[in-house]
Amino acid sequence: MNQTVKPADGKLGIMVVGCGAVATTFFTGVFMARKGLAKPIGSLTQYDKIRVGSGKERKYLKYSEIVPLAQLSDIVFATWDVYPQNAYQAAVYAEVLQQKDIEPVRDELEKIVPMKAAFDKNYAKRLDGDNVKDVKNRWEMTEAVREDIRQFKKDYGVSRVVVIWAASTEIYVPVHMPVHGSIESLEKAMKENDVEHVAPSMCYAYAALSEGAPFIMGAPNTTVDIPAMWQLAEKTGMPIAGKDFKTGQTLVKSGFAPIIGTRCLGLSGWFSTNILGNRDGLVLDEPANFRTKEVSKLSTLETILKPEEQPDLYTDYFHKVRINYYPPRNDSKEGWDNIDIFGWMGYPMQIKINFLCRDSILAAPLLLDLCLLSDLALRAGRHGIQRFLSFYLKSPMHDYTQGEEPVNNLYQQYTMLKNAIREMGGYLPDEEID
């Protein structure tokens, strides 16, 4: 093996933006797994095995047997949130986990107290917390987050940090090249307090990359999906990934659409609707915030079932996505998909999928994998957009300025992930994507 990845020495700091249902489920699960009281199910880094070598040399190994991953025992958490409640209080409030699964790690959770958030109410009108930074402009906001990262490193003696966004979806910010086109124009806009084009999430991302921390965007926000951030990631040598955790309905869509395509069946329409009652659902009940999510969810199908490749099968199909805020469900969201297909001689058929899932239970292992693999990428000297992490994301980042198209087919994304792990482990990346 020709391994050039630096070892995972020392503690890994994971700083999470948002201390709501997703973050506290993540924290609790890691603490419980460390005590042997729960299993990190759903995490590829903890369970998946990849084939390396071929023929008589063929072996199936866990990720940690191929590359040096940080261990669960190495992780130290920190968080920012607009509400001051500690992670224990927030976990109880979220009502995702039962008390019996929170109490054994109450002490650890109580020690995670949110730092003041870099927040602008105009970007999430439904949130009302007052644990926010008092700053004059976006540049000060960014500097304050940078100071938080430096202080965290100092206080906890962590050797590396990853920053991940698990907060609410911001209102839609279209890419605006005069601001988002370069590092210089973005910095200028921050200093001039251009609140229309510079979202608070961009302040977190800029701060993380400037402080030597990979940044992961877990919401559909525009944040790192702009040339200015790509340039900053290259300049600082940092990995970036995004956007929007692929947890429920889009996971189904990215896995099921290839069945239709592989079988050469036609598609007339795909209607997706969700009911969701947690804080995410509340924020998405605001049309400007839903628009951000809608753009992210709609992009999946069109890159898998392409009309230009199969005009007889995929021309003019109707695709609609809806999210409905329904408080009684809280974190147990329900995704309904109605799929109208047609087969031999154009005869119509239907497929219906009803996924009764738990949002945070599906998201928590994604946070773990994305953080561990971004840290791995950093130690492997990979920087810029980490396309191999597309497997975990609804709307994978890509260089749209060069006409690049994202890979949304779940099985192709999985191949990209396996090849990257093989490559970083000194093996041949020996699977091809057609």
C-alpha cells in the first residue's frame, strides 16, 4: 500500500452550527456508542466494507482498515445556536430520542453549551432565539466565528477541526457573480454589510476555511456553492462539501429513479410530498425558505432520467415537490411519492412509495461520516469540492460555471465514494462510472 494520508493523531473537534434535533441526536448517539450503549447504525464509516484488490488479492475491508480515520473516542463537540439551552436540554426538547437513551450521557451533553450564533432573523423569520452575536456587519460576524474556532482549539486541545452546518434552511440566495464571483468581491461585500448577498452561513464557511477547518453544508443554502468559496478552499487547502443532507425522500428518489432508467421504462410524472413537524418544518413553512429546499430537491431526478439521452422515455415528465408543516409528527416525517410510469406500447402504470422515516435518525450517521471523511480528505491533501461525498448530499456541489453536471444516481455516487477511499488507502480506484 502506498498510503500518503497523515495519521489521525490527537483529538478531532467537530463544531456544529445549530444545536437542534439533528445535532443533539448526533451528539447523543456518538456518546452512547462510545459507552457501548448504542450502535452507530446507518454510518458507512462504522459498518461498510469495500472490496480492495482483485482475483486472489481480493479483500473486503472496513474503511478504517483502508485509511486512518478518527475514532469515535477522539471526537470533541462544540456548537452554535440562537437558543442558549445546552445539548441535554435541547435533546429533551427535540423529542427525537427517548429519555432512556439520553440520560446515560446527560453529563456529556450538559457540557455542550451553544456559543452565540452568527444570525440574521431575515434569513429564518420563524426563529426567535436571542443567543446571537452582537456585530455591526458581516465581516465582524465572520471574525467573531473565527475567534470561536481559535478559542475552541485552545480550550479543548484539539489538533483538527471540522465545521458542519446542521441549522435551519436559510432563505434562497441566488448566485450573484459581482459578489460571489471572487474572494475579493465577497470580502468587500462582507465589509460593506451587503446583507442581501452575504448569508450568515457564508460567514461560518469563510471563518472555517480561514481557520484551517473543512466546511460541510448540510442544508440547501447557497453558502459554499459559489466561486468565491471554491477559490478560498483552494487558497487555504481545505475540503468543502455540500449541500443538504440526503436523508429521506431524496435518498429514495436517487435510489429508485435508476431502477426506472435501468429497466428502460418511461416516466410521465413524479409527485413528491412530505409532512414534517420539527423546527426544520417550521422554518420551511416560510415560502422564501422553502424555495431554497425546492431547488435542491428538484435537481435530483433531471440528472438521472435525461430526456436528451432517451427522448421516447423522459421527454416532458412532470416533477413536483411539496413540504407541508404538520406539527403533530414532529421529527417523524412522512414522504409520499406518486410515480406515473409507462411501459410496453405506452401503457401506463403507477408506483407509490410511503416512507415513514425519522429525520434526525437518518441524518445523524450522515453527520458522522461527512465529518470523518472530510477530516480524512484534509489529511490526504485533498482540497476544494469533495465530489466523492455526493453520496450523502441531496444537491451535490459541482462547477456549474464550466457546465459540469452533478452525479445524482445513488449507485454511481457510491462508486465515487468507494474509489476515493481505495485511492486514499493506496489501492487502485478500480470501479468505473459509465
